[in-house]
Amino acid sequence: MKQNLLLISLDTLRADVAYSGKFKTIEKLRSCSATFINTISSSPLTPCSHASVFTGLQPYNHGVRHLFKEKLKKDTTTLAQILKENNYKTKAIISCPGMNKWYGFSKGFDNYDDEIPLLADGSDPLKTIDVKKRGTALKRASVVTERAINWLEKNKDEQFFLFIHYFDAHWPYEAPEIYGGDNAYENEVAYSDHYLGKVFDYLEKNKLMDSTTIVCFSDHGEDLNGWYPNDKGGKKLGHPEENGHGCLLYNQTQKVVLIIKNRIISKKSNFNNQVRLIDVLPTILDLLSINSKLKNIDGISLLPVLQKKIKDSYIGYSETFYPEEQAKTEPSLSYVKNKKAFFFDNEFKVINNLDSDLQEAYDLISDINEKYNLIK
């Protein structure tokens, strides 16, 4: 029996918001899937994080460590390449500049639709490092869904891999239609949730749900400068350098969505094990029964966890080198340091502020909002 793959990226979606129960399509997917409550992203930047999903490698191994500086290393192998070699029809629908084919993400896709508009001033969004300015150039969820359904209609009888990328939860928070949510950010989440639901409706109508493995993730979250209890961004909260995401490695940006549906997985199951986005690629290959020659990846297949054969958690790693990029255009923020963070079993976190005397450690059991640095 053929097994299709639908890989969904809900860019900029906080895990705590996604799992709040407010969003109909996400809840519908969770009801027939496994949800990993504690999933760690490798980076708070779109290209770096997606590169880890596509390759199963940490940024220091796949090579994309800045917003707009490096491409995937030439010797990396992507999920799309592996599936293409296994006779899958492959398609990607991209909705922001941070996923442009310039980075090397199109490897293995028959068609990589990364068309986006220019910025309001006519400039190329790929060439600005201002994450907010870049965020104004996007394909809206309605367009992503329309193109996804059109492609599915032409390829539904083939074994397919479709990657769809929704960018609406990124700043600016101005949803063109309101489908729910308790604030402007959640309005955007609800907007993309609504249009994702139309993709699922199509799969159900065409009896493709049972034969399609679905993996839904977010690349990083968002700091809303005080809208949520664990926010730390903005001048009032002590971090003027943080404009949504990019500079900090706290859980509001580094704890992300991971939901997996496959016919062998127990429905409506939640896993508290700490896992990573780098585990997505090897897990998908196991679920699709693909024996890849891929070696030396950083991720570990979660299939034994999904089958409840083991209860392992895995050490999480995140990094950001965005501060040094930001300092080039905003000299007043030159004091902000690049960072690396290590996450231990949902209980403890260490953040290394590079080239700095400031180091941080947090007890995530007693201090879930990471307010009290244990290193004085």
C-alpha cells in the first residue's frame, strides 16, 4: 500500500498557543495523531530551523546558522531528495523569503513554489535582515491552500510528498479574515488553521487520509512582548533586541509544535518526552519504511517512542547568531550576544551567552517561565 507524506510547517507558532484547544483544525489533527508536548527547535530563525527539519542535522552540521548568510552545505541530503529517490512526486509551497530556494531547500522537489511579493518599498525581502520587515512579504494561507489542493488534484493517484508552509502567524498580526483567537497573534493562527482545515477536507473527500502520513510542526515560536506570562521581549521587559524571535532562546520561541499522524500510531496520544525537530526526518523515514543510506545525522527516530517501546527523552540544543547580524544595522544593540542553549529532560536549561560573562541556568520545574537565573 502506498504511503503519502504531507509535511506542514506552521511558521512562528508557539507550542503553548497551538495546544491551547482554541484551534479547530489543530485539535482535529491531534484527535487522530500523536502530539509531542515538549519539542525543541534548533533555532529561532526560519531558515536555520527548517534546514534542521529537512536534514536531521543541527545548524553547526548543515551550515545554515544566520538569517541570510549561508546555504545548506553541498554534501547534505534532504528529505525531499530521499523521497524523490523512492519514487515520490514532490512539491513544496513556500510562503516567506526565509524559505527561498537560495538556501538550497529546493533540492529533491519536482517543483518548489517560493513565489512571494516584493516589499512595500519595492525591495527584495530576501536581502533585509529585519525580521519584521521581511515578514510583510508572504503568501497568505488562502493562496497556499488553493495551490496545495490544485496540486493534489493533479497528483492524488501518485505516491506524493507535499510540503506546505504557512507564514501567517509571523508579524505583522493583521489577519485578513477572523476565525477565532483571543488576540491579534492568535487571530493569525486561527486564520491559517481555517485554511489548513480545507486541505484536510480535501484529503477526506478523496479518501486519502488513511494513506497519508501527516507531520505538522512549527519552526519556532514568538515572543509577544508581554501578551503571555513568559514573554521577555521589548524594552519594558528588558530585551529591546527581541522583536518576536531571533535573539533569545527561551521556551516561548524554542518549544514548538510536533504532531504526527500515521496508521500505526495510537490516536489522541500525548507524549511528554523531550524531543527535537532534528528527529523529524529519521522518524518520517521509519514511518514510511524507507531504508535510507543516510549516515551521521543528529536526529533519532521517534518510532520506538511512538510505539511506546521506550520512554526516552533527548537533550535539546538551540543556537542563534542573529544578534551579530542585527548589530550591523542597529549599533545600539551591539552589546547583545550570540547564544547557545541546552535543554535537559524538560527540567533544566543552560543558556551560554557567547563571549560574555553572563551565563544562565533555569529550573524548568519550579520556574516554568524562566524568570530566575540560577547563575548569579
